[in-house]
Amino acid sequence: MVQLLSDGTVQRAVPPLVLPGTPSQTTSPVPWKDVTYDETRNLRLRMYVPSTDAGKKLPVLVYFHGGGFCGGSFAMPTFHDACLRLAAELPAVVLSADYRLAPEYRLPAALEDVDALFSWLRGQDMDRCLAGSADLGRVFVSGDSAGANIAHHVAVRVGSGALDAGPVRIAGYVLLWPYFGGERRTASEAACPADVFLTLALYDQMWRLALPAGASRDHPVANPFGPQSPLLDGVDLPPVLVAVGGGDMLVDRVSDYVARLKAAGKHVELVEFPGQGHGFSVFEPHGEAAGELVRVVRRFLLGGSAPPN
């Protein structure tokens, strides 16, 4: 995926991409297009806008892809197909955003790109298609893996007043197998087999490439409850939905994250998919488990809240 050479040079494999103008776009069940949300950094997002009845607006799902902060793009077939299914079956306007990647741009660069995205979203009248279909009073911030980590930090920054979302109203957060870290191993991390996609060795390597030079996995971007991380008790968080596979190496860390949010008085729901690994709905976006995930997310979006603690 990516190599960091001893002289500092970065080499990247060229991934397969679904690009505008391909036959898949003309046969897509949901119209989509790419737009630039930050011209200075040449950052783009893919906008999926399902058809809807005249005068009816759809909720908005802002989505950040995974990849350990080191890889991935909204245009990769896996992420494209997963977001296409979400847009079609929720239904919702899905805004799938790219962000700067490590090691060329180490954290917190990816989190800083969120400011430009929300600045673009606040000016939604710049895109007639979005303004006519998107209900900016029902915006949900989501992502998978590293993208879910970004969504968490969006939640904290908006809830603490550090990020101005207005006039956008964030109604909730959907975190899919969030990619958190920590120096202390959990039981599921220590027992991770070697024949799965996300192994302990890959996990450690991606954090070394993504975090600021010399930082540990207890850095606040990696560990939301680390020794230097901000307390969340006074942060105003809307409801949070968290999903994780039971076979994911990170399942114990994700469960601990949910327990700590509940202890802080937040409305949070955890849905575990037995036997599923890290990124299951991305790797098999048309599979049965992915379909069940879409139904879980739809219920959350329609209900607008998680069950009380």
C-alpha cells in the first residue's frame, strides 16, 4: 500500500479507482459526482444524491473512509460500493470525503481537513443539487476504521465548541469499527491471529507511520481516553452508534470506548456482528452482514437516538 524509504521518500501503489465518466456511473442506482471541498489542498469528496419526491429532503451522512490514516480513497471500488449502498438503501445524501494521508502528512493533518469540509458544507448553496436534496438539520457524521476515529474527533470538537458546525445540525454519529490505539494491549489484540486483514503487526506499523514522529499510541488522536486526552464529561455529544465485528482485533478496545462514553453519561449504542472481522461491510459491501449493517444504521438515522444508558 505505502512504503517509507530510509531517505524519506514515500512510494505508493496505485489502487484501482472508480472514476467519473465510467460505465458504472451511468448505470448507478444513485447519481453521484466528485467535487472539490478544499482547493488549496486539492481535497475532494464524492457526493451521492438519491432521487426523492419534490420538496422532500434526505438526511446527510458525512463519511470518512478507512485505511489506517495511510491509505484509501473514496474512489476505491470497496468504499465506493459501500457508500453507494448506504445512499440507496437508507436513503440518504452521502458525502464521502478524502483527507490528507500519512506519512506525507502525519496526524493531526487528517483532522485539520475537517475544518475545510465543514466550511464547504456551511456554504451548501454553492451546489444546487445538494441544497435541493440535503436536510442540513439532520447531518450524521460517520466513517469506518480510521474514518470512524475522525468522526469521533469531529464529535468532540463540535460538542466542545472548538469546531463551528452551524447552520449544520449534527444529529448523531455512526462509528464503524473505530480505529483507536493505546500502548496497553487488550485481550483481543494480544490474541489476534495472523491470517486476518488487520493484524497486530500492521496495526502497529500504520500507527508508527501516521502519528507525529516519536509519539506513542497513547497520543490523544489515537487514544481518546489516554493520559493526555481531553475529558469528555462536559462535552455535548448527540447520540452515537458504534458497530464492530466480533472477530475484529479491536473489539475489546471498541467495547471499552463505548463503556467509557456510557460512564460519562453519553447516549451510545454498540452493535456487535458475531464472527465478522475488521471492515467486513467494506470488503463485502453487497454481503448479508453489510445489509444488516445498513438496516441498523437506517434505524439509527430514522430514530435519531440510541437507547438510554
